[in-house]
Amino acid sequence: MSDILIVDDERDIRELIGDILEDEGYSTRLAANSTEAMHEVNAEPPGLLILDIWLKDSKMDGIDILKTVKRDNPDIPIIIISGHGNIEIAVAAIKQGAYDFIEKPFNIDQLLVVIRRAMETSRLRRENQKLRRRETEVCEMIGESGGFRGLVSQLDKVTRSNGRVMLTGPAGAGKEVAARYIHAHSGRAAAPFVTVNCAGVAPDTMEEVLFGRESPERGVEPGLLEQAHNGVLYFDEVADMPLGTQSKILRVLVDQSFCRVGGQDKVRVDLRVISSTNRDLLDEIARGAFRQELYHRLNVVPIAVPSLSERREDIPLLANHFIQSFNKAQGLPMRALSADAVALLQTMIWPGNVRQLKNLVERVLILGDGTGPIEARELPQDAPSGDDEEGRVVLSGTLATLPLREAREAFEREYLLTQINRFGGNISRTAAFVGMERSALHRKLKSLGVVTGPKSGGRLAYIDEDQSQRVG
């Protein structure tokens, strides 16, 4: 159980409260002035702070301490006590974020009721933080392909710094997973990871969501910036942030402080900012939809997250990971993948990337008979139109218009290009899969005009003698 810090300049009062709380099973610390109070808070933030308004021989009064503690430790509940209570002091305390206000001389039973409620609030906040950390910890990076290893190498480098990162890549590729990986392996891992869904927040409420608000009726309502204090603030699809908000976020990045909506006091925050986008921000800047100054502030370390088509070797690993996850979380059947199913998955197109693969695996597990390996026939063979398009095998749409010999050559060319791409440019693995000797495959590729590029790039091309070189 977290302890309770009692701050009062009257020794009898603070020791009386301390003794009562010790009898109730709480652990307590005592402070007689603002210097002692801030020393205790900075040494180890308490689970609850009981704070007197008027402190003799102190540099700060109770309201000043309240502001400072709430600025740096917004999750600590604070109960204000005062022998000079009036409605103005109570309103001022609540406005600055106090949990409750109690006037001296106080009723012990009333004080204990308020303390129990406040400690329960503190406990729930700590549990929420643990859940946030657990959510980050279980965010696994799955893959073995060259593109995946290159991504992880870049992510590992930025975890050791505090630099702002811009993650780019198509929707569903795993940009948020990459952001959580950075957080989980950084010095801020114990602090919150807070996501700002820039596309999902209405423009007219974005500033309240980010900065919070103050009002006499409702007091202080912290925004996402305060909730992310000491941790990471993740701007998901930052290109969708309203222009007016962009200028204010730019100021926060410069000053590391802001004012809540309706408030005048500065709130200081210590944040690491990670952003993501599936759009070209330079194009957005050119059309006046994104501020160039903000782009340069956020784009300190740009990292590209590869699409699923750029890491096809990882598809079996990802699919098996999702099968295990759905089995554990939902009790869906634990099924293996047949060789034919793996081959089909690796040759599909994936406009929705990893997210689409995850959805497909869940659908197959729900609709399947639940016995035996997943077969290719259980996977979608045709792709419906629209954004919800599932993967399918892609062959040239002109085959039906060609003579048989040309159609056969076009099919073989497309088939072999697909298989080589599936195996990341590895000719030996491709030859083994298609059932050819390596030398025979090389001869076939040469006869079809297919030229393999450097191993590391895995780029392939075929050359049409009657036209310029075409990239496959």
C-alpha cells in the first residue's frame, strides 16, 4: 500500500492524523513546512497528500504546493485541510486539482471516509498505469525477414535517446506497435504511453482533449498531455491534426508547457513525442494542410515501417502468432497452418497489411470447423471490391487476350516472380519450392527475361526485347 504524506505546521495536528491513520493500517510520513514537503514528494511520491493551506515559516503556502505537485505528479490525490475555511479557498483548491477540502476542526470519521475514497482513487490510478505498462510489454515485434530486422535495428537505436520519431508506412503495417516497442525499451517504460487518435477526435474538441480544461463548475480536467507526463505521447496519423491545434502543439514542443482551456496557469510536462502517418507530409505541407515548422520538430528521426508485401517471409510467423493470441484471449481453436495455406498467404496481396492478416486469421478460426490444420481452401480465393478487400493471388489481367504460348510464358514469368518475392529473392528456396534444380531455374528465368538483382535488395526485373526494361 502506498503511504500518505501529512503536511501541517502544527505538530499536534500532523501527529494526531498520523497516529489515527497508522491505527487504520496506513503508512505515513510527516512534514512541517513546504521545504520538507517537497523533499518528501521528490524523494518518493506518496499515494495521498494531506495538505494544510496555511504553513508558517514556509516559502510556499498550501495552494502553491498543490499547484507544484499537480504539475509534476498529476496522479497524486490531495486533500486540503484548513482552519480558515471558506467557499473561496475551497473553490480555489478544487480548481487547482485538489481531491477534496476539509475544514478544521474536522470530524475524524469524516476525514477517514474521504481518505479511504482518495486512496481508492490512487489505487485505481496505479492499476491503470500497470495495465498501460503491461499493454506495452506484450506488444511484441514478430518477424525474421531482412526488412523486419532493419526496422528493429533502427528502433533499438532510438530507444537509447529521447529524440522525437516519425514513423511512416501504410495503414495496418504496425506503426503503433513500433512506437510501443520504442517506449517499452526506453528509460520511460514505467511511465504512461498515451495515444492521440488525430483522425478520431473532432477538430472542435481536439484542444480540450489534448490540453484539458478548467472551469469553476467542474474544476480541473487533465488532458492527454498531462496524462502522458514523464512518458510518451503518440500522435497516431498526425496528418489529420487540425491546423489550429498544430500551432499550439508546436509551442508545447518548444516550451514544454501549456495552459488548459479556460485556465491561465502554465502546466509543465516532460514528454517524448512519437508520431506516425500514412501520408506524405511534404505533400500536405505543399497544399497548406500541415505546418512545416511542426514537421521539422516531429521528424527528427524518420523511420519507415515496411508493408506486409515487403516482408512476406514473416507471414507464417505472424499468422501463427495471431493463432496463439486468439487461442489465449478468446479460446479460439489452436490450429496449425498447412503448407498450401502458407503458400497462398504469402502470395496474396495485403492492402490492409498486418492488420488485415490478423483479421483474416480471426475469421478463419471463428468460421472453421476447429479441427486439423488450416487448409488453403479455407482462405479467400477472390477479393471483393472496396476498402475491406481481402487478399488474393494476382496474375496478369491480359492473359485471356494472348495466344497460348505467350500466355504460358506470361504466367510462368508472373508465377516465378511471385515465388521469388515470396522468398525474399532467395533463388535456392524458390527452386526447392517450385520443384526445380537451381541451375534449371536460372535457365528458365533467363529464357523468360527475368533478371535477379543483388541479394540484399531482392529486386527483380524482366526485360522485354521490344520495349524498355520493366521492373517486376
